[in-house]
Amino acid sequence: MKKILTEHKGKLVLSSLVTLLPALAGRRLAWEAAALLAAHWLVLLIVFADRRNRENQSRKAIGLLFWMMPFLSLLTGGVTVMLERGVQSAGALSSLMALGFGLLFIVLGNYMPKFRQNSFMGIRVKWTLEDEANWNATHRFGGKVWVAGGFACLAGALLPVQAMGVVFPAVLAVIVALPIAYSYRYHKEQPAAERTARAPVPPAQKWAARLIVAAVAVLAVWTLLMGSAGVRYGESSFTVAASGWEDLTVAYEDVAAVEYLPAEDVPDGGIRTYGLGNLRVAFGQFSNDAYGGYTRYTYHSCGDCVRLTTTAGRTILLNGPDQAATRAIYEALRGRI
């Protein structure tokens, strides 16, 4: 581990600095960049924990690994800067993300055939891990699929945002499913005598893999259920204090109207352009046909909302976890505005 990190010290330092580059644009991006830097180091440590990556992995594959997180940091940083400068067009943001991920898929597809058999990188399914010939054939095929998926994303960047909302998930499903199906078919058609024996996996690596899977599962559940918000009322403004996302502060004098909307009068949420969305809450910036670009801090458990219209013509939707809490927000704001 220490040896390979020393060998790539220059790439490690440079890639870390590039990952942190968006932090120069403000505090919000500083937190995002720091989180991606931590993920960058964690991925490198996990990959290099496999002896096969330290000793036999393709140098091109290792080199690519150093630039994955920096690329994602620059891409997400670019989206955030656009939002902070007032770009609320869901189409522009969707096109940027489609172009970014399209290029990423193309690069990964070109490098994928160079990945050598290991426990953490590449298409890791039972048949590729148990047979080196299957691994090599699957990654040659998978590379072509990922390149095609990348070009599909680039083309999708020219489509309306609603269409891209269908194209991108479809591309993800195809580039994941097709190589796995190919590996299974290769395994079934390959004579048993031609299969190469799988190298034994050290117990430490088995436990490391189990811990990583468990950690990812816990993180996924937490991400799906996290988030809460409460309203604090000051003398001249109120603040929506949100956990899991940034707070929202609005001056009372900037609010032109406040109204209570029952669930049947609340339009579809539309597309989240930037924010937090999961099974519990929807926080951040959204876009729909009724309001255009608007701000939302709502719980899914309550269909009713409080709608605020600012003097600048912007819409803000708020609610609590239930109707009683939502009604209390409405009464409190109506008494101050």
C-alpha cells in the first residue's frame, strides 16, 4: 500500500488539489469538495488493498482511478456555480450533466478492456471473478457497451429535459445489465476445461469486502430516509432550518403573498434541479410547468403546502410532517406578513 502510493505521489497530490479546486467558489462547494476528496482517498485505499492491484494491475487503469473523483468534483462544482449565478433552467443543467457523464462513460469504456482481474474494479460478478478468460472477454464487450452508452448520453443532451429523464436511466440500465448478461452467456458456452481457476482471496480481503458492502447498505438506507426541517421566526425574517441540506432565510418584506394549498391544489413537483430528494423530503431548487423554477422544503408525508410568492415573483413551497404542523407554519407566517 505505502509503496504504490509513494510511486504515484505526484498523481495523488495533483488529483487531490483538482478535487478541491471547486472549493474556491464558496463555502457550499468547499463542503462538497471535501466530501469528494475523502471519497477519493477511500476509493484509492480500498482498491490498493487488493494485492493484485498493487502488483499486476494495468498502469493505465490505475492512472484512470486517480482522476475519477476530480472529474466528478469539477462537474458537480460547475452545476453548483451555475445555480448560484441564477441559472434555473432544468434543460441547461440536465444537458451539462448528460455531457459530463457521457464523456465519463466513453473514457471508462475505452479503459475497461485494460482492467485486470481484481476484487474492486471493473465488472465484478461471479463468472468474471472465477475465470480470467471470462473477465477479459466481458470487459472487452463491456467497454464497447459503455462507449455506446456515452455517445447516447451526448446525444441525449440535445433532447428536452423530460426526455433526458428517460434516456439517462435507460442508458444506465443497459450499460450495467448487458455486460453481466454477456458474462453469464460466456460462462454457459465456455467448456469447463478452458476455465481458469480463481486465485484464492485472503481472509482479510473477504472481511474488507463485507464491511464495505455493509457500510454502503447502511449509507444507502440513511440517505433514503434522512432529512428534516423546522421554521424559526425572527423579527425581520424567518429561516427554514434543514438537516441534510442548506438552510433557507427569507425576509418578511420580500414576501408578497402567503396562501395555504390543500393537497389537491399542489401541482406536481416537477424536476429537482439541485437539492436533496429521497423517500422522506424534497429540499432545494425545482422546476415544473406551474411555477417554472421554484424553491421547495417539503415532507412527502403531508400533501398540503404553504405557498409563498416573493416580490421578485419567485415561489417557495413549505410544509411540515403533517397537516397540523403545516397549518401552524401558515398561521405563523400570515401573522407576520
